Amino acid sequence: MEHTTKRTSQRRIAVIAPMGTLDHQPGILNAIACFAEAGYAVEVFALRNTHYPPLACESERVSVRYLPISFRSRHESRLWATALFALWLPFALRGPYVTVFAGGIRALLATWFASWFRKLRIINLQLELYIGAKLNTRFARIFKWLERRAVRKCFLSLIHDETRASMLCEDMGISRNCVDILPNSPRGEAGIRRSRFLADRYGIDYEKRLLLSAGSLTPAFLAEEVVGAAQNLPPEWTCVVHSAQPRTDDDPYICKLHAANHQDRVILSLAPVPYEKVDEVLSSADIGLAVYGAVGGLNTTEVGLASGKLCHFLQNGVPVIVSDFPVLREFVTRHRVGVPVADLDDILPAIATIMDDYDGYCHRAAETFTRELAFQTHFQRVLDRLDSV
């Protein structure tokens, strides 16, 4: 009772999320829900992109305010949208707030700008690492200068695993005490769950085994390589490549995927589902893919527990095949929840390894999620920090 009373008296938390795809940002959505469940009134400040569904709030403790200007495109201009949002935010904030939770780099920069005019205690949810060769232009160096100053202004930064925490501290010049770990995992309990959502949607025989690759369909997530490798699957297997964003068959990259699907072994699922149905999609799989290309630099080769699809699959007791990158490899082999592959041509032996002990892989997947990844367990440390200030 004491905690609830204290949180009610301190009243409000602001969540900053200037992105049109907020309905598919689990880290931000889960934080909103956890703050509300802890008794805080949560004010979400977002921008509206009508290409995507609006944010649906289940709790009456959550309210949403949108930038007065809306967008309609698959990708709103990050520069102009963030600039407009940053100019609006100091006028929109109605503090005092216990904390201002900035979800991602655009939110962080906008919140840092607002902190010039208001006293704010900022929590930074570090969704990506902006390091390496991508910082070799003048604009990138200016961006990095701004990011470092914004992060150093924060009361706390949250990042997905210890490796990424070390990289963030070194890059930003901040103390490890200013950083906490929050895997990119969903809320809720783990279990061995299987749905027929994708089978029913695409008329797949229930007897077929399903290999699922879900997420953004881009070169960074090896979509074309997945489609190519799936052409060699045994006849009892079907592969579904499911997009997290709306795509069309005439999209140039989707045309490449169709061309790679020359034996018609892959179903391209181009119509995304609302976030609340993501579990139905991922639990349709017998084995999940969480693979990444090196094109994103250290942000992807050190993806580790920033991999939302890894966490979602394990929550549903679905074993995984992952890229042979250090943190992913160490995690799945230590907990025996999946198999790393250095090349997607190695998918077939990886599938065989998992199927030789399939029930064991499924049980270990759910148990590992509960022990290592459960969102509420990690987020409780954030709530405890707020109780202590």
C-alpha cells in the first residue's frame, strides 16, 4: 500500500514517443502498461501517422496527446518530424512529472530539448546503438555530439543486455550505475503455446511444420537470404516470412523476395497484425528465425537481447535458429533453446538438431524466458529506482 500511495501522490509520468509505428514498439508499450499498473497516471506524447493504427490504451490511467500535425507515409521524415515534435513538446508537457520516459533516439533528442525549458528527470530507453562506421559523415558526427549530451543528461538509461550496456557506457562516457538492463521482451507469462493463426490465414495444412521469420523485411534482417535458403526445406516444412509493416507485392524489395521464391516454398505475409495479435503469429511456428545481417554494424552483430523476435519466440516456447553472433550464440547455446548458424545454408542441419530433442527445446525456451527475460521482473528495478528518488 505504501508504494501505491507514494506513486499516486507523485502522480504523473510522461512517455515520449515521436514515431508513427508506436503500435509496434514493444519496449515503449510495455513500459506504458507497467507504469499504469504501478499506479502512475501516464501521459503519452506521440505523433500520428495515419498509415498505421493509432495507439490503443487499455488502462484509464493512460492518455495520449498527438502532435497537431499528422503524417501519412510508410516512413515519416525523421528529421522534420522530430524537429516539429521537439518544438511542440515544451508547450505540451504539463508537469511536474516523476520522470519523463524517452522511447528511442528521436524521443531522447526532443526530451533533451524540452529540458532546456523545464526541469525533467529523464529515463532513456536506448533502442539502438549508433556506433561504428556509420558515423563517418559530418551530419553523423553532429548527431553523435547531440546524442552524447542528451544521454549524459539522463537520470537513467535502459538497454537490452550487458554487452550493449558496456558499449553504451564507453561510447557515451557515462557510469555503469546510470544504466540498467531491460531485454526487448514482451510482458506476460511464458508457456508452450501453439496457434493455427498463420495456417488458417494462408490455408496451410495443419500437418505441416512451420518455420517462421517475422519482422522488418529489409537486407539488415536477411529476408532475401531466408527466402532463398527456405527453397531447400523438406516437403513436410513450410516457411512463412511475415512483415511487421504493411508492404505490397510491387514494392521493389518484395519483388526480389518473390524472385528468390522460385520453388514457391515460402509464403510472404505482407499484412501485419495489431500488436496484441503478435503472439498468435509467433506461436504459429514450430521453429522461429532470429537472423541478422552485418550491414547494420555493431548494432546488429551485437544485437543480443535487443532481438524482440528471439524474446517473443521463447515466451511461446518456440525454439529458435539465430545468427552466429557472439551474444546470440552464447545465449541460445548456454540455455539450449536454439541453434546458431553462420550461414543460412545451414538451416537444415539446425532444424534437424532441434527436432531431435524438440520437446526439450520447447520446455527450455519457456523456462529461460521466465528466468532470464520476463519484462516485469526487469522493469521492477526501474519502478524501485523511482520509489527511491
